[in-house]
Amino acid sequence: MTKHWFITGVSTGLGKHLAELALRQGDKVAATFREQSQADAFSQVAGDNGLGLLADVTNEAQVKAAVAAAIAHLGHLDVVVNNAGYGSLGPIEEIDDAEVQRQFDSNVFGPLRVIRAVLPHLRERKSGHILNVTSLGGLTTFPSTGIYHGSKFALEGIGESLAQQVGPLGIHVTNVEPSSFRTDWAGRSATYTPVQIADYEPTVGKAQAAAQANSGRQPGDPDRAAQAMFDLVRMENPPLHLPLGKRAVQQSLEKFTAIKAEIEQYAHIGNGADFPDAS
């Protein structure tokens, strides 16, 4: 069963692996890039089965034009993958406002622009599947990525609510939550704000150094992640959440087990905050 894909951020990482797999399997792919030369190269390789498009997700006009061109070229869209984004690492106190805004523009408002651009088409067809590539960092947290977590937690919430809104219309939503995969995420795709305040060196500084040292040696296989997403959109009843990688599965379970235990421990305080006669 052939699928028509719209995938953002295909120049590197999971987006690149997914687009290449979908093409090899006979699907049709519209892929976005931030450089016209990359888009042209993709179109040449894809031939009749694909189209490379210039679209920075921080540019609303480019996003709308890319979605329109993809629909015109492919006829319709079945799967929309919000993959474009990056990681900003550093102390929350030291990352400046401009970088925070850039992180949220890419990781939150970018996917929102794509979602808003594709929903009229998906609603008209009463079908489709939106994949938001969030992160294990959208479910749990680490010392060096506080601002990144903020952006991914936001996208998680948007995806969950969106699923409730469009599910009755025949449209699926899945938040895909990868752990550490062997891509450029922690390398040239990341932004590092150096630790200047000594108090943060044992936490943020240590975690930053570990991320950089582990870049290129992550346990996650991008090809296997791509295969998982390829299979996901062919499920009759796909999940709302899909942690990818053993670390993502394990640490997600640990996080929500700990939250459950904490809520239960202090439920007597929370329950006591209602009016006495409230049902």
C-alpha cells in the first residue's frame, strides 16, 4: 500500500534515513530542505516518486508553499512528519533570550506551521497520520538541555491534544520519542552555550561534555528508527506515543513510574485542596 509522505528536515538525521527508506520501498516523498541545492539533488534522485522543496520551518510562507507544492505534485498526502529541529544545550540561566526564541521557533512553532498548513487537506480527505518527532527529552529531563526540554514538552502536549481533536476525523497523531541515535544531533546540528557560572559545571558542564564525547557513538541505529516509523504508519491502530531505542523505553517507564509514586504519596495534600462538598 503506497504512502505519500511530507517530511521536514531531510538533509541529515532521522529525516534523511526515513525519506530514503520510503523511496526504496516504493512510496512517494516530498522532502523539505533549507538549501535549494539540497532540494534539487533530492528531486533528481527521487525522480517521479519525490520532490525536494525549499522550506525552513521558521518561515511560514515557505512552509505553506511547500505543502501546496507537495499536494500538487503527489496528488495527496498520507503521512506528515515533523522532523526538523535541533538541540540547544547549556545552563537555563545562561542561554540568552535570542537562543531560547530560536529553539522554540524551530521546535515548536515550526511544527505548528506545518500542522496548520496540512490539516485542511487531511480533514478534507478524512485520513492521514501526523508524526511529531519529539524526543525522549519530551518525556524526561537531563541537566544540560532545559530549554530543549521546554520545546519538546510543548510539542508533546500539542500532539496529545491534536490527537483528541482530529482522531474523530480519521486522522492519527503519534509523538515519536527517540533517545540517542547516531546522527549529528549532538554534533554540528546542536548549539552549545558554554558554562560560565562555576556552580553549573558539575551538572550542566559534565552533561555537555558527555554528549559531545558520545556523539557518533550513540546506540540508536537511524536505519532501524526509520523502519519503525515506516511500519508505524501502516498500523491500523497506531500508538499516540512511540519511544524509540532501549534507553527511551526504559527511561520513559522509569519517569512515569516515579511520577505515579510521587502523586500517590502526596495525594492527601492534593485531594484536600477542593471544597469539602465538591464531588
